[in-house]
Amino acid sequence: MIETAKQNAGQQKEPIVETNTKKYTDTIINEDVDNKDKVITITELFETLKKEITDLNESDLLGGVISNINALDTALSFNLMDAKRNIRITDPRIDKIIEIDEQAQNLRERIYELNNMSKKQKENKSKKYESSNLNLQNEYQIKLNIPIKIATYIPTEIAERYLKEFEKLSSVFNISQYPLKEIKIEEIADGAFGRIATSLQKKESTLIIDERVYNRSASVVADQKSRCDRNNLQISSLYHEFAHLIFRDIRESRVATEDDINNFNDFVNNLGDGKFLDKLDDVYDRYKKELLDFADNQKRMDKIYLGWQSVYKGINEFFADAFMEGMLFTNEKYRSPYADEVVDLTKEYFSKNTILKSIFNKLINKLINYG
Ligand SMILES: [Zn+2]
């Protein structure tokens, strides 16, 4: 059973902001000094980053290690940014922040170098799917009953994590709109981190997912994409893409024919009470309106904002980014209420047992009507 971030919030918090006044120079102090959450100090984050880079050897460059380092670097950058914003220039803690920032700059150059090296190594390997991942592929192919392809350069532990998460998600949510034909774990040529390739004609989808981590902050402030816990960064794109598998509004699609739109309307009208799309439209409208209304209230904006794509790329990206944040960001204090609304709505209409219940109810009604 999958637990949402909302349910998890009690046990598993990982906010980035340090509020322990005793660790004075190590910390970012936020307004809420009474926050007792488990926290990571900037120094801790910085030391981890330094260690990861120092311990690295050539053979690691192809692996998820590079992804982890990039995720750490992003988290550090955003925390330093938040820290500077929250600490007054006369506060002595600002010196510590600036000192770490300068040291981090040097590490960043090394990260850039490592990234280039790992890119070259990847280019030298062909995009073959036979590899030590073969057993994993076979195992999950049987479990999920979907053909799976994993490129040779994808680290087995990352492929396994994806497939496990996929298995969890698909045991809870239905992806009946466009059945999944294939899962591919490989680098995507145009640089995207994940993609659902849907053929409206064939009424089927392919999930393609990369092992690289989106350069999203694990911070409390959303950027291009919505937020998640730092330890969920690696699976965040998978959750985003999975949301597209659950539901995709094709009213925005330029290639959709009249038939496609009719099929889509049938699909939507057959969900539960048939009101899913109305409710989702309503959440999205309120979200956009509130962003405009609170444009000059930074704190409220940070709280509700689900990233740039959720505003400018339409309802599908809003749905996917909100779903990801609702599932993978356990920090209740900062999580967008719209993320929770979308997860609740998804559960109401796309949970496997909800759908069974609705089929059962329809059947009963039919029996009563004909009986
Ligand atoms: Zn998307």
C-alpha cells in the first residue's frame, strides 16, 4: 500500500532548515524557532558533498553517484540561497554562510568536470539493452507483465528502485486511460528526464525514464518543478511521469481528432460519478487565481506554488507536478495544499479499489433496473 506524503508526514520529516539555536554557526535560522523537525545543517550538507566527491573513482562516473552529487549540490545551493534570504546582513551567521558558499564554488567546478567525464564515458557505451540488468528486467517483466528495457549504462540499483516504485504505484492506481506497452530506462536524447510517449491512434503509452536527477531543489521553495524530500529526488521524475499515465487531458492536444476527444469524454464520464474533470478544472482554476491574488505575498506564494510548468504548461503539467509533490514531499508545513487536493482527487477516482467499487455499483444498478 502506498502512503502519501500527507500520511507520512508524522513519522518522516526532512526539512532542510536548521532551527536549533545551539548549533549557532552551523545553521540557517528560520522564523519558526519552535520547529522541532529533524534537520540537516548546511555544514552537514556541505561536508557530505565534499566527501562524495573526494571518495569518487573513475568507475563510479557512470553510476547514480553523479546523480546523487548533482542532487546534493542543488540542495546545498538552494539552502544557501534561502539562508541568505532569511538572515539579515548584520547577523554574524551570514559570514559562515558566505564562507561555505565560497568553498562550494570550488566543488562546483569539480562537479562540472566530473559531469563532462561521465558524459564521455556514456557516449563510449552503446545504448544496448543486454547487460547485468538482464535478470532484473526479466524479474520485473514477469511481475509487471510489461516488456522492460534497461540501457547498459543505467546502474542496477537505480533501475531496481524505479521498478519497485513503479510496482507500488501501479498496485494502487489505475493507468487505464492509455495502457502501458513498454517501460524503457535510458537516457533521453533531447535531455528530458522522463517522458510518456502516447499514441492516441493505438491507444497505448510507453514510459521512458532517465537515471539523471532533475535539477530541482529539494528546497522549500518550488522552482521549475514542484518540491520533494531530498531522498526522493531520484524518483521524482518517475512519479511525475506516472501521473501522466494515470490521467492526461487531451483537450489541449493539437493532434487529437474529434474521435479522440469523444473517446476521452467517454473515459472521463465513466469515472466514478463522472465529475473528475470538473473537479480538477476547479482545483486548477483556484490555483491560478490564488497565485495572481497573492502575487505580492512571497510567503503564501512559496507555500502554494508548484513550479513554473504547473502555471505555464497547462493542466497536465499541473496535475503531474501536484501529484509528485503530494506523494513525495513530507514537509507538511511547506507542501502546497493544491498538491494534497490533487492526490485526494486521484485517490478518489483512480485507486484500484475505487474503480472496482464503481464497476460493482454500476453492475448492481443494472441488475436492479433490469430485475
Ligand atoms: Zn510532465
